[in-house]
Amino acid sequence: TLLALTVAALSGSASAAIPGSAQPANWSVANTGTLTGLVSLGTALFTGTQLVMVGADSSTGCTGATYGVPGGCEVRATLNQPGIYSFEYSYVSLDSDGPGGDLFGGSVDGTRVAPPISDIGGAVSQAGSRTFAATSSFAFYLNCTDCTGGKATATISSFTLSPIPEPSALALWLAG
């Protein structure tokens, strides 16, 4: 089941605003998979300066899911725009079994980046910064793996989207 969610755009601070082509109205947000029992779908709420994602949870889980393995149940925010995506994030898992129960990650050009952004064996509260280069699209996802035991929240801030440099400059950038 694919349930499209309405993306709510709220005003925020102009000093750290999400760049023009990455404005909230340009993202698509969806919940995927089949949750069973008492269901709480994932959400993605944009402001002018950040994206807050809250993962799904249910009383009996996600059909076909396995703890710690990305499954079909997730909330995903996608921007169909090429570029260099840079951001800071904070992540907190309330899953009773730890952060392996709720994976926060990125998808570049339709393919999940491995490993996820969140550390599945790490602390329940994590933070950092990441940069990805995409030729067609980028997505954030919160995958609830088994979808029981509690939700996770990921907050994305200091978001920038830059044009992809010419191929020779991109090779140098990727080389470090």
C-alpha cells in the first residue's frame, strides 16, 4: 500500500532556509508497506529550515519484516533533483530493542545507500553530517524494520543542495 502524505510547509528562519529548488513543495512524501494491528504511520514535516521524520510503528508489525533488515514499511521523502546534498542530522530511537529497529538512511538515484546513516549498533541518540552526490534524485527514509517496540525520529537541518560540478571536478571532489 502506498499512501501519499501531504507535505506541510511552515515558515522558518531565513538564515538557514532550505534552498529554492529543495523547498518543501518540491519533495514527495510516502509511506510504504503493510502495517498490521494498531497502526501509527510515519510522518515527514518540513519547515523552512529543517525536515523532521518520525517512523511508523504498530502493535503487531510490518508484513514480511525482520528486525534490523530494511523491509517494506517506511516513510520516505524524495526530491527528484540532481546535485550535491549536504546536511546535518540528529536521530533518536525509542524502539525498545535499540536503533537496529528503526533505520534512518538515504537513497541516491533510487538505490539505498549502505550502510544506513544511523548506526544500527550505536547509541539510541546519534548525530552527524553527511554529503551525497545524486545524478537524478535523493531521498531520506526511516524504515521501521519490524515496526514494533517504538518509533524513531530523524531531524535533518543545515541542508544544502549544490549543482554537480563538471566531471573532472566531481572526480576530484569524490576522491577526497
